[in-house]
Amino acid sequence: MQLVRVSEEMKEELKFDYIVVVDTEGLRALELAGKSTRHHDNELATFVVGLGNLTLINIFGENPAEMPDILQIVVQAFLRMKKVRLNPRCMFVHKNVGDITADEKNMTGQRRLLEKLYAMTRLAAKEEDSDAECFSDVIEFSVQDDVYYFAQLWEGSPPVAPPNSCYSKDLKNAIFKTVVKSTGMALCHLKSRISDLWNAILNEKFVFSFKNTLEIAVYRKLENEFGKWTWALRSAMLDTEEKLYNRIENEKLKRIEEDDLHGYMKKQKGK
């Protein structure tokens, strides 16, 4: 987390004095491969997106399929945190895009991204019995204004290559274009938002354990089926117990063998 002072010439345009930058430093990091970081990463992503006025989501190349499953968990977590008043916004930054002037190609990529975001939001909304129909119902987003394509960060092969000055300039302009529409927040309000959001995350232990929304849906379906199987077994056992008890009470049965129990259970299974 870093506090960046806004220059005097930019204060009048931006309407605030400081910008708080929170860097997750990469989620699902390769150096942590083999270690279970899913719960931690899901919590961190939800906290960062919920806290900020704007969240930058880096996508390597043009394919929205590279968008991490973690964003699905963030959406579903927000749908469950109904008592926390959030107004998040996100921007997708595609980096290392070869021909950034290919409008038709970029429009195709934007359409795929939008379809993916809508599909995962509808699934999450169905799971949480929510009225949300599209991604922007949960997180403010416009496919026309919040998707950017940039060339490589380095002019050549790192680590000796210099950074691409156009990359930084274009990204800065894209960020400022969005944040000028945002309203600043007093420090006391920031403290309150951090507290409310963090407490909501700590109380939400279910969704953060899963990879994505589809995995949650499958788990709930299995849980529902397991409940039916458990009740069917319990019902059969209670019915068998009652019948055996009645036979004993009527002195029609003096002794019960294990095979008798198996026979009764098979009859129940055949019903």
C-alpha cells in the first residue's frame, strides 16, 4: 500500500489530495505453486476491489480467457455482502498486445470479455438468489470506456531494456480519465470502509474456499443430493426399526440377526 501525493496542478482537476495505491503483487503467483493460496487470494482480491474507487486488472495479451477465476469469487462475495455499501469499479488492461490499432480485433476481444463477465455474473446471481443480470450491476464497468490495449512495457528484452514511455503515459491518462469522475473520501470514511469491508470478509468463509462460481454451483448441487441420500437412508432405518419393534412387541420375533437387518434394508431399497 502506498500513499501518493497529488501535484498542485492536478488537484483542481482531480478534486482530492492523495491517491492510495494498493498492489496485490500478483495473485496465484508462480513462485507459490504447490502451496494453497486460494483462500488468501480470494480474500485479498475482494478486499482490494471493494476498497478502491478503481481496480486495474492486468490481462496478458488479448484473450479474456486469461482472466482469473478469482474475479468470479469477488462478484459472488459482493452479492453476499448485502449490508456493506460498496461502489467498486474496474478497468481491464490488456498488455503485450501486438497490433493495438486493430479495431475489429479489439472489438471481438471486448465482446468475448463481456460475454464471459455476464455469464459468470448470472451464474453467481442464480446461486445467491440475486436480481443482478450483468457484471455492471455488481461492479461498475463499461466495455467501451474501461477496456484498454497496450503494447509491451519494455522496449526490448528485460532486464537491460528501458521501459516504454508511451505505456506509462497512456496508462496514466486512462486512469485519470476515470478517476476524475470519482469523488474523494475523507480519512475517517476510509477507516470506516476498511473496517466494515474487512469484517464482512472475515464473516464470509464459504465462497473464498472455491476456485470459481461454477465450482460453488457443483458443490451445492452435490450437497443437495447428499442431503437427499442421507434422508433416504435415515428414513429407511427408522422404518425398519419401527417394523422390528412391532414384531418384537407382538412376540413374533425373538432374535434379530445381522442378515435380518440386511434383508429389511434391501426391501426398503427396492421400494
